[in-house]
Amino acid sequence: MKKMQVLRLVSMSLAIMLMLILAGCSGSSSGSSSSNEGKGQKEEMEITWLNILHTASPPTDTVLNQIESKTNTKIKFSWIPDASKEERINTSLASDSLADIVTLTILENSSVRNALKSGVFWDVEKYLEEFPNLKAISEDTRVSASIDGKIYGIPFQKDLARGGVVIRKDWLDHLSLSVPKTMDELMNVAKAFTEDDPDGNGKDDTTGFIDRNVLSPSFKTLSSYFGTPNKWEVDNDGNFIAEFESDGYIETMDYMKTLYDNGWINKDFAVTAKTDQQKGFAEGKAGIYVGALFDSKNLKNMAKGIQDDMELVVVNDITSESNPERAIWAEGSNGVGGLLAFPHSEVKDEKELKRLLKFINDLMDPEIYTLMTYGIEGRHYEINDDGAYEIINQDLWQQEVQPFAASRPKESGYGLKDSDPLKAEADKLIAENAEYAVLNPAVSLESPMFTTQGTELEKIIIDATYQYILGEIDLDGFKKAVKNWNKQGGKTIKEEYKEAYKATVK
């Protein structure tokens, strides 16, 4: 009897063990199946991005959610206002408070250049061939984006020369003025826009130009019309001459000083932020805006409900008596608007780097480019019968889409047709500008002095330029500042660039 009970207990134990084994196998099988099903699905990646904000406020989440869904990411932005980008980036570099992706738009800043050269960021060149959109980046762009022959981030691919002049055409018509084609004609328009009541309201409440607190793009664009080189000029002996040592630079300062002295430009231009400049133009405070030609569409849209009668004309073929040949300053580093860089402190290994590179590669796909440019079909835009993209809700577009425009790694070449004739004309003139672009010959050259002291030295010239325009110093005072620049390191920069240049032309 006891033997039978023992056998029964053993049998029950074996049965229970068998059930547990089967259950375990079943669970294992189920987990394996689930794992296999998810094999093709990469885990959502969390990305932090230290980025530049060119609009008054950050975007809401509508378009961001779409971008995240299409790239299988979760993006956390830290936005830096454009007006304070240099100071904030310098601070972030000094304190090592960076992010997975860092937008660097001022590559000539000495702190940025030092960080790039000292290995703070990954050299990404050898990985570009693994991603179709990154692989397509041209050799010229790669050279312009390189430092010491290395590429420390994905270059922002910009149009070579986007600048020009945006003018109130309705004001020209009201005063029976023609579209200016020379710098003298442009000044006459500025005078008339200030003194002759161009809006017909009987009030003395307008100026010609409205400008902001940086020398680029307005001063640089006007300067190119006077024949000023882009940063540097190289003579037949390979010597480097700084742009502010040229006659064209002096002419530009004189031009700006005349505008300022006569009140034909906003008196507070030296302390005006970009957003306030554009807002002032949209409100009808001025009639001449110098900057990116595609800003014309945004300016007109901003004016809706304020200046509904606003008509604009975009101009890209202005010349001067001293420089009758067409020329236009090439913004950034010869078509490179900066880098999307990946710091070693945040991006620990190649696997993580490649995932971030794939994300940037995905941002360059037509579908996501369209999202960052026009938004969501039916919510922000519609495609009309001509196949052109038409914004249907301007306020919503400005809140949810426009802030992303400056974050597009590549801004042209997609063939999207804009329904706005002003934008279409701006695109056409920007493409035309490439033929007349004035390039910076030192973009891919290295100067240790420039790397360590370039930004500090540049401040000497920037301050002196503003002081001259505002009448605080005369020409002798400006030349004294140039002499000081040479003495404190500018002369060394010239010599180092000359040596680096000689090595490239052998």
C-alpha cells in the first residue's frame, strides 16, 4: 500500500514537472516569437538637440510628433535664440553642457573651432558613405565644411548666395519711383521712403532701411555690391588681405553712415534683434530689408492684418559706380551654413553615432523635408491644380512649421513648387546668385592664431565698424583699429593663411 502511494506521489510530481517544463517552453516560444516580430523594428531612440531658434517662439508639437513618428525617435530640443547664439554656444562648450546633436552655425568662432579641432566632436567623414542622403553631399561642400581635412559634423547645405534686397513696391509706386539697380538709386529710395510719406498717412513715421545688430547679412550684402571680398582677398603673390582693408569696406561704412546721419535707417539698428527687425518691416515702419530673398514671403505673411496692401519686389542685381560688375556675398562657408555636430561626451560609441547619422539622413528625405518646410497636408498646406504647395493657415504654419525651417540639413534641390509668386521669384533669383557669388578663399585653410584668437580679434573690427557708422570715430580711428587688429594677431593670421594656401596650390 505504501509502495503504491509512493508511486502515485512520484507520478504526480513528474506530471507537475512536465507541465512546468511545457509551460516554460511555451513562454519561451512566445517570447521568441515576439522578439522575432520586433526584429525589424528598431527601438525608439531618445535624442537631445541643442538647436538655434530663428523665430519668436519654439514650435508646438504637431509637426514634431510627425517627425518623431517617421524617424522612430523622441526628440528633446534645447532652443537657443538666434540673437544670443554665439554667447550661449560658447557657454555650453565651456561648461560641457551639450546634447546628442549640437547645431553650430558660426564655424569661425574661435571657441567653436577650438572645440572642433581638439576632438570634442566626432569626425563623421568615414561614415557618410553608409547613408544615401549623406553620401550625396558633394565634394565641394565636404571641403568647405572640413577643418584640418576632417569633417566634424553633417554640413548644413545652403544655397551658395541667398542675399538681396526686399523693397516695398507699393511705396515705390506711390512715389513714382523705379526699382533701384544701383547703390545710389537705392539710397535715393531710402531717402524718399523716410521723407516723402510713402504710405500716404500724412505722418512722419517711416524710414528707408530697417536693419539689425549684426554685420551679416545686410552689411555684408551691401558691401559685396561695392566690390568688397568675402572675408579675405588673395593677391598674385598669395598674400591675404582682410575685407576691412579694402576700399569697398570703407565705402560700405560711408554708405551706412550717410543712412544713419540722415535718419534713413532705423536709429536703433545696432541693438535691434532679427525678430524685431522683421516685425518692424511687417508693421510698415520701413520699406527696405536686406537679407535672405526668401524672407520676402514671410515678411508679407507677417504683415497680413496689419499692412494688407503690402506689395514687395525682390532685387538681386544691384551694382555700384566703383564696382559695375555684379557680385553677391556668399553666406556662411561657401554654401555651408554650419554643422550638426555630435559630442563624444554625449555620443559614447559608433553604434549611437550611426543611429544619429541615420536620423539626420532621414531628415533629408523628401517627405520629412516637406514636413519641415510646409507642414501637414490639409492642416498647413494644400497642393493646388498647378501642383504647387499653398499655405492654407498662416498662423498655424508659423506656430508649428516655420521654426523647423532653419533645422533642415539641406534646404534646396527638392523641386517643390511654391504657389506664392514672391517665393517662386526669390527661389529663381537665389539660384541666379550662384553665378555671381563672392566666395571666401580661406574657408578650408587653417590658421592656429585664427583658431585661438579669431573671435576676439574680430570684435575689434566689429566694434570699430559700428563706431564709425554711428560717428563715434573717424576714418583715422577705424584705421587705428585695423592696425591694432594686425598687431594683436591679424598679421600672424595672414601669414599662416598664406602658408596654408601655398600648400594647396602646389
